Amino acid sequence: MDTVTVKDKTFVISIPEAEIKKRVKAVAEQISREMEGKNPLLLGVLNGAFIFAADLMRELTIPCEISFVKLASYQGTTSTGKVTEVLGINEDLTGRHVIIVEDIVDTGLTMKRMVETLGTRNPASVSVCALLVKPDKLQVELDLKYVAMRIPNEFIVGYGLDYDQAGRGLKDIYVLAPE
């Protein structure tokens, strides 16, 4: 399926499932090497990162734990620029190696706030693992330690990413078709 319609928009395939799996496996191998013996806590950012977090965890070869947090900064196809914490973290992070697992980093505002918030909870380390990064859209300095793919500044859907809550279940990643 090269094109798909989600609600009122048409999307064309951008990153096929096989490429996504290959990149997720490569990031998992890097984390497994660098975090060996540390039992990291993966902290998936809902809703978008749930598929990536699950696939990443299954590819890791080291013991780890997983939890989720929900932050919101999107409405429709654009970031509102305002980050609201919806669901917090219940785990004690003191001395833990925390890896934030995010589907996409574009402005970086959500990640910056998340890293700052976690830093107040005395973790041993906080790293960011992103499936996708839009380097041209970043507005803040971020240390993105684990990145599966860098992409252009285009609106995408699929593999957990949505357009108004639709399209998350698509196995490939699609980009908005030119009109």
C-alpha cells in the first residue's frame, strides 16, 4: 500500500516497515552495549511511542524495566508549543539509568521539559532515545543519545504516530502527500 487516507488527508509511504525494524534493532544493540549491567528504566512517552517502546524492549539483550508517562504538545498536525504533563511517573528514579523513549522529536520542547523534570528525581543518568528526529525543526539544545532516524520537517503518520488519533496502527511510516 503506497498511499493511505487517514481522515481527510492522503499520505504516501516514506519509511517501510522493514527499514523501521532494522533501525530499531540497531538502536537496541547500541543501548544493550552501553547499558550492560545497569538495568535501565525505559520511560515511554505516550501515546505515540508505545509501539516503538515495545519493539525496542523486545530487541534489547540486557535486563531492563519499562514504564510510561504522558505529555501533550500536539493538536492536529502542529505542535502547540505548550507542554502539559498528563500522567506522571510513580517509580523511584534515584540512582536509576533512565532512557526516555520518544516517537518523534521535532521542536525539542517536550524532551527538554521531560529531561529537566526527571533530573530533579536524582537519577544516575537520563538519556533520550528517539525513533525519529527532525533536526531542522529543533528549537532547543538536546543531547539525543540514541536516534534511529533523522527525517525532514514533514508531517508523518503510522507506527504509533497519529493524525488526530487516527493512523497509529499502520506498520509503515507515511508522509503527507503533496496537494
